[in-house]
Amino acid sequence: MSKHGTWQGMPRENIPWYPAIDEAKCKGCKVCFEFCPHGVYEWEATKNKPKIANPFECVVGCSNCAGKCESGAIMFPPLTILKPYLSSDNYSSS
Ligand code: SF4
Ligand code: SF4
């Protein structure tokens, strides 16, 4: 069993869905860190920036924290990247 569980029958670690921070835009407000209930973020006090400490704890398809960031510093891939993972091909054991 995957440490981070599975999504659509695949280990969560195989799904490239998690936030990325544009540090140049980030104002260090901590909203993302305080908002996410899944522990994806840790707070880097020395840099006064969030760190994506647990990317595979991010809920696949969620991008709620990006909407909370007034600086537009949180990025996610487009939802369309998930489509191939929904293919029945991914259920084969090869
Ligand atoms: S919400 Fe945005 S500006 Fe605030 S700490 Fe997170 S990334 Fe930085
Ligand atoms: S998208 Fe959702 S689960 Fe992922 S880091 Fe943001 S709030 Fe947490």
C-alpha cells in the first residue's frame, strides 16, 4: 500500500497534483499554511514563506488554497493533466 494512499487505483505518489509557490509573488501572509487541513504546507520561518512539505497529501483536483492567496502565488497544473490517469489503461497490472 502506498504511504499516501491511492487515487483511482494508483499510488498517490504517481499523480503529479500539488501546489507550487511563486516565491517572488508570495507576501508571506501564511493564509495557505493556515487554510490547508491536510498538512501539505509547512512554514519556513527563516524565509517567511510556505514550503510544500507533503505534496502527496494534497487532495487530487483540489486547488482551494490557490483561491485564498491574494497574491496569486499558488499554482496548480490544469485539471486536464488528470485525464490520462482516469484511463482504464492505468488499471492494468503491467
Ligand atoms: S497565501 Fe499566498 S502570499 Fe500568503 S503565504 Fe501563501 S503563497 Fe504566500
Ligand atoms: S489544494 Fe487543497 S489539499 Fe491541496 S494544498 Fe491546497 S488546500 Fe491543501
